[in-house]
Amino acid sequence: MKYTVIYEKGTTSWGAYVPDLPGVIAVGDSRDEVEHLIREAVEFHLEGIREEGISIPPPASFAGVVEINSAG
């Protein structure tokens, strides 16, 4: 399964969250670190869902890009 992850660069750290898995977030000092941490967070969350006998939510989100002409 592939879940969309949103990465955000802050002034002192990086953050990440998964729109399809509310509450699954990670914060790290670098993008590499936060990518590692969010993968662990997703795996841990899905493991808990399986143990509870709950259906794993299918990925439904996607990321896009909007290009805006900065002139004008």
C-alpha cells in the first residue's frame, strides 16, 4: 500500500503527516530523519489496527502541485 505523506519544513525542524491516517505524525531534525520516523509511525499504526481487528483504511489521498505565475 502507498499512503500520501505531507512533509513540511519548519524553521528548526521537519514535520510529516499522513492525511489518510489521522494522528500519524512525525517530527525530525532533517528530511531524512522525518522520512524514517513517519515510515515507522505508519507501520506501528497499521500494526495496532490489525491487532484490534479493524479494517485498514485504503489510501485515498494524493498530493498535487498548483503552478502560479508569480508575475503580475
